[in-house]
Amino acid sequence: MIPRRFFQILAPLWTVVVIAGSLLPGKQKEAIGTFTPYAAAAQGNIRWQHEVFHVTAFGGMALVLGLAAPDSRRRHAGVLLAAAIGVSLELMQTRLTQMGVEWWDVRDDLIAVSIAALLLGTSSFRTAVVRH
């Protein structure tokens, strides 16, 4: 079991890293293997690394925020925050890149956050992971 304090320290760090990583220019994303050209993605040709990044980043953010929370109200708020950040970043990228909304990324973000919410809703999962 991991002390809750660990998650409380990790949560803001994870969130900042996800936001910064999401806003990297295309060349840096390409260097780490998470860039998929818009035209290719719009046709369903999305690199698996890109999808893994979204699932790990946003599902992980929801989990870390939820595990940092001392009660269910704050746990729900953490999950909603992760979902809102995911959607907001996708909308912001639309403005920055002058391309359309990458709905496949929104989908991946929200699926990952939903899975995290299901795990966080299970007291046996929380008890197995977090030490109070």
C-alpha cells in the first residue's frame, strides 16, 4: 500500500506534465512517438503510441487525483477535473493548430477517465492501493 501523501504530491506534478506534454509542438511529439498527423488520424490511422499516451496520461491523472482525495466528493471532483482538462486541451489545440477537434483523442481521454472512475468507485481497489 502507498501512503495517500504520495498521491497528493504526485497529483499536481502528473497534471502539469500531462498539460505540458499535450501542448508540445508536433516535432517534439514526433520525436517521442506520440504524434499522428491530423489527416491520417481523421481517417482512423492513429499510432498506437498516441493512443497509449492518452490512456496513460488522462486515466493516470484521474487515478492519481482520485487516490489523493480523502473522501468521495473530492474523488469525484478529481475525476471530473481530469476529464475537463482532457477536453479543454483538445479544444485549445484546435485553436493553436487551426485544425479540427481531434475527437478520437477526446474519446480516448474520456474512456480512460471512465475506467479510472470505475476503479476508484471500488473500495477494495482504493483499500489495496492507498494507506491512510
